[in-house]
Amino acid sequence: MNLNWKFKNKTLVAALSITALFFGSCVENKDYYDSEYQAQNPIAGIDVPTDFDWKTMSSINVTVSVNDEFNGQYHYLIEIFDQNPVITPSANLISRGLAKGNSPFVTKVTVPSTIKEIFIRQTTPNGLSNVRMASVTSESINCAFGSESSKTAKSATRATTDLGGISFSVPNSTDTNIFPTAAPGDAVNLPNSGWIVGAATAYKNFKVISTSTSVNCIGQYAAFYVTENASLSGGMPLTGYLGRKLFVLPGKKLTITGDLIATTNEWVISVGEGATLEINGHFQTSSDFAKIYNRGTIIVKTAQFQGKTQIYNAGTFQVTSTGAEALQLNSDPVFYNDGVVDVKGGWKTTNTAVIYNSSTGDITVAGKIFQTTGTNRLINDNTIKCGYFHSTGSAKTQNNGDMTVAEMTTTDSDDTWINNGCWITKNYESITYNAIYYNNCKLYVNNFLNLRQSRFVNNSYIYAKDASLYNTRMEMGSESLMVVEGTTTLAQNRRVDSEGFYGTGTKRALLKFTKVVKGDDAPNIVHYAGNLQIACDDHPERLMPAGQEPRWSMDSNVEWASSTTATITIPKTGCNEGYGGTTTPPVEPPVGPVNDPYTYSYLFEDLWPLYGDYDMNDVVISVNNISKTINNDNHITKLSFTYKLQAVGASRDAAGALMLDGINATNVKSVTYSSKTPTGFSTLSSSVESGQDFAVIPLFREAHDFLGKNRGVFINTVIGSADNVTNVPEITIEVTFVNPVPPTFDIASFNMFIVSGDDNLNSRKEIHLRGYKPTLKANPKYLGSNNDASTPSLYYVSKENLVWGIVVPSSFRWAKEYLNIQEAYPGFTNWVQSGGTQDNNWWETPKDSGSVFHH
């Protein structure tokens, strides 16, 4: 862009006008030949941060890779939402496209600054979908749906794994520092009794042999190697001092006849291949950095691991006590199981303990697995069996394998329960509305499913013999299935959008109920909504006999069928028992248009490069119905949008146009208008403005005339004025491209501007939003003059970091005439002063209805 950046000095180019003229808004005006003249700050008293960018939207570059199971033969459909479509059926679809194999979906999305998360949905060629969340915290997001291994892939040995921010290194079985096969050459036999001076034996190596019994006062960091089957009384000499190391060498057995209490830091206990450590009493670590490695057998009566203890079990770990808290993990320990854990009693975790059962691990707990207080984690990649399971506090549970609970599963944690595998339980109870629980595979409840004041998401399969839902919301994803063989009791599940059953997927979910009964005297038993089919013959009538008050409600999309002739097919998969058919064959997803769900309101002050009155209503233009036609490469072949000139709060002439940033003018094949094709612009045969590098689309030559009024009047800014226009023209523009445009083009590339005054359109006074470049026909003499501080790197910003244009991602009720925008919208001041971090939806809350214009 060849703009002249040699601005005028303080010498007047021409004499000032004798009389002050009024151009545009009702503010002090003068003849503006003096480029150094400064108008007063129209929002004095607001301290505008120098780095405030005035943006009401966030733009993010998004790359989505798929988990391609079809070797690149079919495309996957990728959709991006501003809310989670699984739990929020009204989520706005803000972008969509196709991906496969090594061809990720790459796009740019722009969302209102109030949105802090976007949700990305992958739909496979055979119609299965899953959703991931991404935080809007940077200018780029990478989402890889294939980044998590399947259960089979997880059987490979992993060097490290991250367990909720806790790093755990899996030891190598051949690491002789951890699993030695012999005692060091300098090791001496441990005496069978007596006292030894501690300092003299620090850092020494000892052999534990058959005649060793108990010796006191061995020094710190001493290491003990069990080279023969031996027995030590009460854990001596292991108790006390720092850095104890105990190595039970392969094939050997050490018996502790009492307790083994590790009370100091940096303990290491290692049981080698085929070795045994048997503790007849209590096994406890109560300090940080203790490490326990087992490739043989550890047998204890009870155990309690505290602090940052790390336990790695690749052999057998057995707890013989039948007590309710036979095994405890308290305050940050990690129990990493690659082998067999057998607990005859219960297993309790508190605070931030972690249990990780790998793809080669098997855990059996005869009593209750009880997670309480703090953010405990249980992650199962293989098999766990227990008598009871209770997750409470802020515990997190994720089952990726097989979980079998003999009696009761209770989830009342304020954090997540996620089932990605098979969970079998006799009874299941969920009692909390502070978290959402996810079933992404199979949940079998062989007796009674009781959901009270809960939020539950079923993306696959639930079976229950009998069920009860009270104050509960049940989300049903695409082709998910819930079967209740006996009686389903429903009560108080009818608050629309927050309770009841919701089919939230792109394909219908199925509720297969044998019998439904009303659970209490209240009429509001349930609400059915969304993409849902209900197969049930025995269901309460919708209207109560007395007073015809509805018992339940549903939306118009819900289908009904008999219990034996449901009309939809649920494919049978590894995670769904299915109904009426087999897996859907893969197909190519439809491309379809990409429709922007938002309305954008552009607000301009027309006195640039001088300040105006800052009512931001001199020209108000709204844009909506933005639609992009894309091809199989996600490139845009056609663009359409609708615009309305909503208000003209300026008396002077004003033109309007839109530059499509980044799109060459020669790449536009045609521009068509549904009505009111603008005149007065010099255009090419394609109808874009001539003499431009980027495509400039004219909107209107003279704002007042466009709305059928004479220049000099205010239109739609003075309440009750005879010059107001109720039904402003609505114009749809369609732009066809010669060569498809990259999918990164979106609303952020809409460079909307007005031309103020009677300047020749070939050398004009253009007013753009902050940071947007003027066109080649903008007169450069205004840039950097008066209040403007434009530079080649940042256009249309004042010396006090004010702007002359704002875009709001909403239908907007602009300030009425003679009222500053900060007076009309109380949150505006806080938004500006906070640099956009507070009141970032200020445009939704005017001071009152008398402060803003309405027809």
C-alpha cells in the first residue's frame, strides 16, 4: 500500500473557515485544514490502557487431526461449537469441515470474547461421534482425536506416564540399581543382635542372612540385601534414619515379624523377581519420597502409604486384613499397578492419592474402594473387581477397562466419573448436581439404577433391571441406548433444559422402557427433548385426570414407538449392545455450507481524524447470515451474507463498503445483490471496486438516500422522530470466487468501513476499525493527523488509544442521539479501563430502555 506518511507540520495549509460548520454528530466542528488541531477527549475520565485492542471477539487458528480407522478412504466430519453439543443442544455450530488420514482440518474461528472454551466434534464415516473441549487461551489450538491409544495399544511398556500432574517413572526390570541380582562386593553380613554405632555404619552395605534377627542403630543411607531367606523382628534394623534401602534379591524371602514403619525420607524397598517380602504387621510410609518396587510378592496385614510415596507393583501385592481400611493411600502417593493386587478388606484413598491400574494390571478388593476428600484419581486400563465402590469429595474416576462391583457403586463426587470401558455393578447411585458423569461405553446395573439430583451423559449403552430418576438430567448422545428391563420411576425431572432426557446427538438415541411410573404426587415427572426415540408401551398419560394438568412434556422432535418395534437401529459395537441391526457402513459425509450463527453490529463515529461525540451511532451496520460454501478441501467457493444499514446518526454524507482482507480483487468472479445494487462506485465487471488490490464490495453510496431520507437528518437515533425508518432494507450479497479461498477466511477478515463527507471516492476519508488497513483509495493526508495516531503497523487508533469504530458480536441497541455510549452502557467504562477483561459483554446490558434506540 503506497500511502504518503509525510504528515503536515504545524503550518496551516489553508486559512480556517470564518464560521464553524456542523458536520455529522452534534459536536464542536471547524474547518479541518489544520492537521495539528486536537479535539477534546469525548470519554474523558476513562484511563484507556495503551495495550487495549478494543476487540470484542477472539480469533483462533484451529487444527484438528482425526483418528482415521478407514485408511484414508473416507472423510471424517469435524464440527466446532461454542458450547458442548453433548450437554447443550443449543450450542452454536461455528465452523465445520472434512478431514482424513494425514489431512487435518485447518480453519480459523472467531467467537465472542465471552466464550472461553470451544468444543470440537469428530464424526466418523459410520456416524459415531465424540467431543473434546479446547480452551480459548491462545491464538492457536491443536486437537488430535487419535492421540489416545486403544486398550490394545496401551499394553506396550511406557517409560513415563502423567497421572494428573504427578510424574511416575516405570522402572526397567533390568535396572540393577532398582532390582539388583546380587549384593555389592563390599557388603558385610548383618549381625544377629546387638547395638552398632550409627555413624560408623552410615552409607554401608549389609547382607541380611538367615541368622540375622534385629540390630539397632545402623547409620543413615545404609542398604540391606536379602541374600538368604531371613526373618527380622519388628522391622529392625530398618526403622529410623534417612535413606534406608532394602533389596530382597530374586528368589529370596524376608519375613518381618512385626511392623515396618518408614518414618524418614528417601526410603527404597525393592522385591526382585520371584522374591517375597512378608510383613506380619502394619506396613507404613509416613514421609516423602519413599519408593517401593515389586516384581515378586509383597504380603502385608495392613498398609498405609502417605506423603509422596510411590509404589510400583509388577508382581503380587496382597493385603490380608479384612478391615474396611486395610489399605490406605493418604496425601499424594501413587500406586502404579502392572501386576496383581489382592486386598481382602477395603482400600481407602484421601487427598490427592492416585491409583493407576495399567493394561497388564489386575486389582481385586473384597471390601470397598473408597475415594474421599481432595482430588483422588483412579484410572483403570484393565481389570478391577471390588465389593463396593464409593467416589466422593472431589475424586476423579476413569475406567478404560473392565470394572466389576459386587454390590453398590456410589458417585457423589464433585468431579468426574468417566466410563470408557465396561462397568458392571449390582446397584448404582449418583447423588450430586455439581459434576457431570460420563458413560462412553457399557454400564450394566443388574439390580437398581438410582439417579438423584444428578447430571449424567450416556454416549453409548446403559442397562438396568429397574431405575429411578429424580431431579436429574440424562443426556443421550448419537445412537446411544438405555434399556430398563423392569420399572422406570420418574419424578421431578421436568425443568426444561436442565432436567429430563435429551437426545443431543446428530442421530437418534433410543430409550427402551418396559414400564414407566410416576414417582410422587407432583405432576412434573419428566421432559423429553432432542434427537430421541422412546420405545415404551406402558407409560403414564400425559394429562392428569383432574384438571388436565400435564404430567410430562416433550418437544416436537421426539419420536415414540412400541417396546417391540422401535423404528431406529442402534449399531452393535464393542461399546454398545445395539438394537435391530449391525454397524452402519461408512459413507462420505456431506460437505454442506458453513454458517456463522452470530449477528455483528458495526458502530462508527464519522468525524475522524477528529473525535466525535462518541455515541457510536453515526453509522450503524449489521451483518448476519454469513454463509460459506466449501469444497472437499474445505476451501471456500462462495460467500454470502446479509447486511442492514440500521441507523444514521450523522448529518453529513456517508458511504459504506466492505473490504475482504486477503482476497485479491481479481479472484472475485462476481458480486450480486438481492436488491439496491449500489451506484456511484467505479467497479469492475465482477462488481468489486476497481483500482483496489483486495476485493472491495460497495454497500451504499449515500446513507440518507439509501434509507429514503434527505441528508442532514438523524435516522433511527432519535426516539419518536418522523425521520425514523422502521423497516430498513435487508440486502443479501453473494460473492463467487474464481479460485477457492482458504478456510482461514472468516468474520475477522471482514474489513468494514465508511467514507465520511463528500470526498471523491477515489481519494476519500475512510474510517475503519482499529488495526484494519485502509484501501488504496484512502486519502493518506488524514492518517496521523489531528487526534489520529495511525502508523503503518497500527491504523485507526488515536493518540489516547481511542477508536472510531467498534464491532459487537450481537444484535445491538445503539445509544440514542446526544448520549455518549458510556452513558448508555454502564459496563462500557469498566470494559475499557480493565483492558477488556471485565464486563466483556457490556453490549447486552444498557442503562435502561430510554438510553438506547428502539423502534
